[in-house]
Amino acid sequence: MPREKNPTSPTTRKRAPRKPARPDEPQISRVTPFVDPQQRAALIAEAAYFRAEKRGFAPGDETADWLAAEAEVDASLLALAKTPRV
């Protein structure tokens, strides 16, 4: 039978203190929305159209175009949110 180390005292773990968020890196949840959902969808649709045009409107890759355009637009919007305003 295995021997218990110290059965009379319960083991308690101390948690490490939380690190504060770095002020120079805005988190997505802290960025104020400056583009409404309709404008964002229009930007994504336009970018997806240009992606489809670049590949000659060949059928079958519409979803990939949309998802790539969505990532591109979101990255652009996040980059704009990180730039300091004058």
C-alpha cells in the first residue's frame, strides 16, 4: 500500500498572480467597433469579388475566396484600430 506524505495537512496550491495586459497591444475585445456589420460585409464581398476576378471566376472556390477576403478585411481593420489617432 502506498504511503501518504502528510495526511493530516491538506495540500493547497498557490496561484501565480495575473500579468496585466500590455497597454501598447489593444485586444480585439477592447477595440471599439468603427465599422458596422453591413459595411464589413460589403468590404468582404468586394475583396472576395476581386479574388474571384483574379482567378478568372472559375467555379468551385467561392467559399475559399470569401474566407480569405474575410481574414484580409479583419486584419486590415485590426491594423487600423492599432494605429494611433491624431
